[in-house]
Amino acid sequence: MSADRHPAADRPLHPDTVAIRSGRSDDDTSLAPALFPSTTFKTPSVDEGRRMATDRGERRFYTRYGNPTVSAFEDAIAELEGAEAARAFSSGMGAISSVVFGLCDQGSHIVAQRQLYAGTQLLLQAHCPRFGIDVTFVDGTDPAAFAAAVVPGRTQLILAETPANPCLDIVDLDALGSIAGPVKVVDSTFAPPTIQQPLTHGIDLSLHSATKAIGGHNDATLGVVSGSNDLLAWLWNYAVLHGANAAPFDAMNGLRGLRTLGVRIERQSASAQCLAEMLESHPEVARVHYPGLLSHPQYDLAKRQMALPGGLITFDLRGGLEAGQRFVESVQVMQMATSLGGPETLVTHPATTTHVGLLPDELEATGIGPGTIRLSVGLEHVDDLLADAEHSLR
């Protein structure tokens, strides 16, 4: 090795390091992300205007098309995911709906798992049929179920979510990635890129509600999709017309969140492990869903494809609805709110909030009962969280 060659040049950087160093092309010497709040940029000539209006990579034409701050966030996500390109949206649902309607036509067929965030499920089962798009739901924990439901020549999209909201079911990414034909999309919101990178398993598009762990501070509403240049170019055409583009200020906060993603996820995972073990041993708790517990039915799979088990825990209380309501209304350090991934520990009662739009049999199929609680572990000291959980369970 030559004397002026840095040893890091001979090895890939760790995702924690990539999260800090990426997305800085427009920052010049500033260490903080540069904010370009402008909606509109001066066009130098008619010929340049024509080029800018049709160039997916243009960052200084009109912010619905592209923006330097938003593009910096997209660049950072793409590098972190090992993707060729990324597109940011105004929310996670903006990203999902753009993928579905940007890639599917009337007569298309989608295969999706049953264990999904309710917003995604309602989009697929209530709105896709209005546009002539058929959807087949399968058990995402069965590695063969997705392939078995594919209709050759007709299935355009396979949509998975792992870990799934809220019961943390795990999809085998290698099995999913081996399916030939349809575009394979994974919502990896519960496992941000420092935990899991779906594209390395043969998945075509990795999707996040970056409002959650990636933003990490409850102050940015964002969605993001990453994948190949060809797929992102196709999505860009639809996204510009759909208009669910990310705002520059949110993208700046998303970049800020990326800088601390690694250490936040590590701390949250460690605290979540302690809480999950305590909950599992508590007499008022019937069952705990957490990929870091040996009792999780897919513990080995989670260990294989996730660097950390993450900061989300879901558990079922023996007392049903009354016990669930009492728990979420009794917490003092934790707070009752429906989001996740931020510095504050949040508790949610899915049956009456995030999944309230589902029918009883749909809730049951998703694994949600009246006493189900979702817990998003934050950055408070774990001893305070353990004491608060113990108090609320009493």
C-alpha cells in the first residue's frame, strides 16, 4: 500500500459511517445540510429549459421535479441502501401509492402479504380494485406463499413489509428476492438501512416511511424509495405528475436524522431487548413479539438478515381491551402517540388507532387483539422505561 493511500479505501465503509458521510454534494464546506427552500430556479435559456424539464437528475428547475436539498437526501439514501438512485416523497404513503400506481396498470395483479400497515392494506384492498388492479393477500411468514400466488405474465408487483407492523412478522428476503418476473418491493420502515438492506437480497425497490427512524426526531414527514436507475426513472415520471414530492425542509431534517441513525438504533435496540425480556416474564403479559427474543418464531431468520432486532416491541395483555387502555393511559415516562422511531418512547393501541380501519376478522388475521400494545422504544434511560412499564402493568 502506498504511503498516501488511506486504509479505508481498500474496504467498504460501514453503514453507520455512510449515513454520516453521504448526501453532501451541495454542502460545499458546510457540515450541516444546506437548505434550498426555493420552489423555483432561474432558467438560463429555452434550450436549457427544455432539457431541465425532461431530465430526472435536474435539481434546479422546479422543486416538484427536483431540489438540491431533496436530492441530497435521495443521494444519501441511495448510497446507504446500495442503490443506483432514490426518490423522496412527502410521506411513506405517498411513496407506497406512487409505487403502486406508477408501476401498475388496469388489469395488473399484485401479491401482498396480509401482515401490513393498515394504510397500505386499505390502499390495496379498497382503492386498487377501483382502478382495475387485482390484489392477492398471502401469509408473509410462509417463504413459498409469494411465489405460489404469482400469475405469470400478469403479476406486476410483489409487496412485502418486514418486520411487519405491528406484530413484527419477518419475511424471508432471500426467498422473496429469488422470485423472477414481478417487481419486488419491501417496506423496510421498521428496519432502517443500518439494520437491513433489502436490495442486497435481490429485492428491486426498498421503501421507507422516513418520517420514522430515518428522520428520527418527529419533525420530518417523508417517504423514500430506492432501486435501479431504470425503475426510478419510471417512478420519477409518475411522481412528478402525482405531486407527492418531499419538502426541502423535511429533507434537510431527514439528512440530519441520518447522521445519528446508527447510534440511535443501537441504543434503542439495546433498551428494547431489556424491555422485551421483562415483558415476557411478566404475569400480565400473554405474549411478546420481538425479533431479539428466542421465543420469536422467526428468531433465526431475523438474526440472519437484520444487524439488530430494532426498537419496536409488540405485546398482548391478558386483560384485553380494558388492560390495553389502562396501560397506554397510565404511562408516565413513555407517551401515548401513533408514530415510532423518534427519541421519545411511544405506546400505541393499534386496534383503536393505526389499524382502526380494519374489520375484526382483518385485525385477527394481522395478529392484532384488543389487548395488543405497540411500543416504540426511544432514547430515555432504560431503567426509567422498565420502571414505567412495571408501574403501568400494575
